[in-house]
Amino acid sequence: MQELNVYSDELWHFDPITSLFTQLDNELEHDDWPRAREQHSMTALPNGNLVLIGGISSTNDNAEIGDDSELLSDVWIMKDPHHVSSHVFSMSEDESVELEAGQITSHTLPIYLNDANDMCISNIQVRITLDHSCPKGIEYIKLTAPEIRDVDNHSSPQSRDYETKLFVSSMASRNDECSPSSIELLFTEDAHYDSVLSRASIPTSGTFRPADSLMQTFGGLPVDGDWTLSIGMSQPTYPEVYEGALIDWKVIVDVKSCSARPKWQKLASPPSTFEPRRLHTAIAVDNSIFISGGFAQGRLTDLWRFDYDTNTWTELRSQGVAWPMYGQAVYIGEFGLLSYGGLAPYGPRTPGEDLWLWDIFEDEWTSLPIAQNETWVHDDQRLSNDIPQGRSLSSIGMLNTAQSSSVGPSVLVFGGDNGLLHNSHHDSYGYMSNSYLNDVWLLSPDGMYISSPMKNGSHREDYCTWMMKEDSTAEQVWNHSCGWKAEGSPHGVCDLKDVLIAAWCRKQYQSLTVS
């Protein structure tokens, strides 16, 4: 049986640390998952949620690519299954707990996130504030996680193991002099080189790595439940007196969904005047998405704004951007607009000469040369062992793996269409099955040189502060054009370049495709 060419509805997660791809399973009903498609837009909102708009699909049940293709205009949103949120939980105000000599004093802190999904720990820190007449009397400080219960609400026998010592005193501290002290400590594994075990007695302030690992004990556990802090006190030797109080303690947690199961939600359809399309450009500014152009029966030149908070659509008066090429993968970052790949008049642009930087303010394009090790010619194609093949419609993103570099984070490129290579051929549908790429490339900052006014911050100081100032002329111009929300047609023209500048000024860096 001939293998069919089909549109895909697969969703994958790529971990840049392990370089592993993981497919996020579709366990939902058919109506709760977007139709298989391509050439759609996927845009990230500030909270990490992803909005999918339009594309092209098939009307047949098996999503086979053929003559019965259909342009789409539907809108879906997916909560980022790997989204991490931060939370702080602490004792009630004006609540303190007396610490008794020769006793173990415990205090329970309830932590409940009120989230529909089970949330698990991806990072945890503990801050403790104590008053004590003689800190050497503190033998240990211990943190215990909530009991883990099964589906029948039975306690797991492993729950007793989910505890860790934050501090343990040493025998050498027994000879310390008593001195009343206020103690404020943060226990975190981010304190790589300063372990609390390196101190003979409990420190009075600072940030320390705990005696036992927090993440090895609690990492990946459900966060909801009653957490317990226990402080063990020794008996004093006459004439010493051990008196103290737990003033406050906080649990600072980063959490994410315990299981990375994507959940899609279909939003209301756009107005009928919004034409179904593919290969459009989508840019997020705050919680709004600007959709520019694309293709239907021909090239579209309109500009729309979708406001997610109110689920409303507004058609704007627009003028296009004159891109120097088509099919690029674009990332707008701190340095400007980085463009990779795309089509020249006779095929993909030349490898090594297809990375460009656009200074949005100065309207200047600069070619970014890439360092190469070895180049050779085969079948009239110039190939290299250390740069990607020419391509269009790939995806691009940024990784914060090089924050210490003066030129910023690294560039990640995945896949694309190399359909104009000599070895590509059409099948019976006119589809080039061997033209799509599934390779992954990482461009380190050392391989390129980026210097622009956008990167050194001069544009942000000169323009963004004024643009984002309340009631400024720039804000009024925005509200009468790109940000128009009143009845009727906008008064002013919305230039797509103004949308890019608005995203950049808000540091809302993102990927997009230019058709």
C-alpha cells in the first residue's frame, strides 16, 4: 500500500539541555484537538499560553494532502504544559511559635494552589526567621513534605522519606558562647559554594545550601498539602538558658504541571470578514495578537488585531513592510529582528549568507557572516559541514544558554523546506516528500557578531520610555491606529513596523514567520 502524504497534528517538545524530542500525546477527543494542518501561526502570550490561528488542511477524514485542501481561520489556545509559575507561602502575620529547650517544635504551613491540574515542584527554597537567646542550642532544622495519597486517599508508605535536614549542628558548636541573636537564613541549592555544613554553628544571616538536598528530596513531588518545619532544641547546661521563637518561615516554590499533557481550547471564530489564510505573520503585543497578510486565493495585505482578554477582533488600516526576501524564520530579540533563511528568486538563499539583522528604528539590514570550517562544491551546490543547508519556512528561537556572552543568547533553528534542491522530486500530488528537513542547529554567539544600537540600549532609552509613557503623543498615536478599540474604523494607519517596535519595547521577544 502506498504511504500517504498527510497533514500532521503532532505536538513535540524539544529539550535543549538533553537534545531530546518528546511527543506530547493526544489523549483528547477529536473535537478537543486542532485539525492536522501546516502553514499556521503559533504565538506565545506573556503568560506562556500558545495561540494557534489558521493554516491549511484537508477536508478528508485521514488528513491526506491532495486536491481537497481547505484554508482555516479557527483559533485555539493551549496552556504551556511546561509553564513554570512561582509562589511564596508564609506564616500568618503576627504569628510566632515558642521554641522549648529539649523539645522538637513543629509548625505546619498549608500550601494549596487552587489549580485544576496537579502541580509539582521544579524548584524550592526555604526562608527562616528566628530569635534565640543562645543559637548553639539549635540542634537541627527539618522540612517535611505533605503525605502523598493514592487514588483511594491512602497514605503512601514512601511519604515518611520525603523530609530533609536544612541545618544540623556540629559538636564543635557546643563550646560557643551564648549570645542573643536574630537569625534570618535562606536555604537554596542555588548557593552552590556556600553550604551550611561549612559552618560550625548556625549562621545568623545569609544564603546557604542546606545540609541535605532540597531538590533530590522534593523535586517532582506534588506541592499541595501541609508542609512541616521542625526545630530540635538541646538541653542547656547551667547557667545557660535556651529561649527562642520561630518568627516566620516561607516556602518559595516554582511549580509546573505534574504531567505534560497539552490541553487545547477552541475559541470563538473570527468575524466573517477575516479571510481564512495560511503563511500569515502573527505578532504578540501584551495579550493582543496582530495578524498580517498571508495567502488565500492570492496574497493578502490586511492587518488584524485579536485581543485575547476580550476575545474580540479589529481590522486595522495598514501598510505593509517591504521585506527583502520571503519565507524567512524571524526572531525579534534584544538586538533587533534576526532573519534566517528564506527564498531568493531561484531557490533558497545561499547557506552562510542567509542570516540578517534588521534595525527596526534605522530601517537598516545587515548581513551576519557565519564562521565556517570547511566548504566544498557538489552537484553545483556549495555545501558546508558546519552551517545548515539553505531553506525556507523553518522555525527559530532563542536559548538563554549564553547569558554571560556579550552578544546574547544562542539561536536554535529547526527544520524547514528545502524543496528547490536538485534531488527533490514531486509525487502524484505535486508534493516534495524529500524536501522537508528535520535537523536541529544551534548557532552560538561566538559564531556571529552582533552590534547594533538596539542591542546597546540607545533606542530603548530614546524611544521606548516616551512611547510607553501614559498620555504621551506616541501613546495617543498608537491608540488611534494599532491600538484602536472604539467603534468604527481606526483614524490612523497601523504600520507593522510599529507593532514590532511595540513588542520590542515591552521586551516581548518572540518568533514569527514572514511570507
